[in-house]
Amino acid sequence: MANKNLNKAKEAKKDEFYTQLEDINNELRHYREHFRGKTVLCNCDDPRVSNFFKYFAYNFEFLGLKKLIATCYKNQDVNLFSEGTSEQAVYLVYEGDKNGNHIPDDEEIEVLPLKGDGDFRSEECIEFLKEADIVVTNPPFSLFREYVAQLIKYDKKFLIIGNVNAITTKDIFPLIMEGKMWFGASIHSGDRKFWVPDDYPLNAAGCGVDDTGKKFIKVKGVRWFTNLDYKERHEDLILYKRYSED
């Protein structure tokens, strides 16, 4: 059964679901060897709240990254650590710690304006996609199939979040069957909590406000989708047990 919250989000184009850092940590630990020397792109990320950008920035040296790029849609703030607003779409570039404190400081993160609105389908954002080795993000649920099609077109490695119902579509199911895409290692069942913007309507079951005043929504059927290999994919599935008279 399709999740009502996702359907409402699709109808209202309310796709700004911000992934929790815990969920990112639990999944990314299975792929650490894939990232050494690589350029990572997070191309659906609000820099004020993107835990994807924060994860890769704070683990830049640990993962051995070459470069981190994040693009944001218009009406987002140009300062990663502020709460203001701006009409300017920007992209952020981080190439590692430079002052020796092992923290991604403001002065180490290059913030540059985009010519357009930051849509992942725009020409300038596609240029970032061409530069990247691996794409990691939470794309808009209503554009998931189109987003995946772009990744496949440009032959990119990826780790993204989507709804499990996507595998039943004519665009995604063939990719699963052909071994071009599979489920990630974590999040096997149950609800996942996502932060949402302050103007998001909390009119469905599972919505709420946490102790810090941040709005959240619980979404069913969320899964990681990837074409990065991990060892758990190759473990034998035990389908028998030994009989005991006891």
C-alpha cells in the first residue's frame, strides 16, 4: 500500500525530507572502501540542514575523499551554519581541512553562486554530475524515476534514498532485474523519520515536532538504492535448519 504521506508530498510537491545523520552513518559504513580518492556529489541538498554534506565534510580525511560538491535549490541560505534565507541558489565545494583542526570551517568551504535555480536537471548541475565519481543524496520522491534515469545515463555510482514502491515501476524494475541497481545494506523495514521545513503542514499521522522545535514526518517503505557493492550482498542465505528430536 502506498504511503499516504508520500502521496500527499507528491501532490503538493513537498519533497524536502531531510535525512537523519544516524541513517546516513548506518548505511555509509558499508561502503568506505569505495570513496578513497573520489569526488562526491550531493546534488539535492539544502546546505543549512544537509546531513549528507556534513557527514562527508566531517569524514573527508577518514574516507580519503578528493573533493566534495553540494548543490542546493533556490531560496536556500549561502552559509552552511546560519539560519537566514537567500534567493540565490549556490553550490558548495570542500576539498579538505587546511588549518589542521580537522573541522570543516566556514572559510574552508567555498560557496559560489549558481546561474540557475539549482535543479539537478539543469545544464550547470549536470556538469557537476559529470565531474563526480559517486552521487549520494536524498532526491525528491516525486522525481525519483527521472533522477535515477539521469544517473544511469551518465553511468554514475550512487547511493540514494527512495521509496520501496519504486521497484514496481517500469523504469526501476528492469534496473533491479539487470543487476544495475539494488537495495542498500541498512533500513530493511519500518518507518523512517525525516526532518521537514518549518512551513510543512503537519496534518497526517506520524508528523510531529521534536524537543528542539524541529518538525518531522515518519515515512513508511523507505529504502536505500545503490550500485555500490558491499560484502553483505554476497553472504549465503541459510534456508534450512537441522532437525533435532528435542
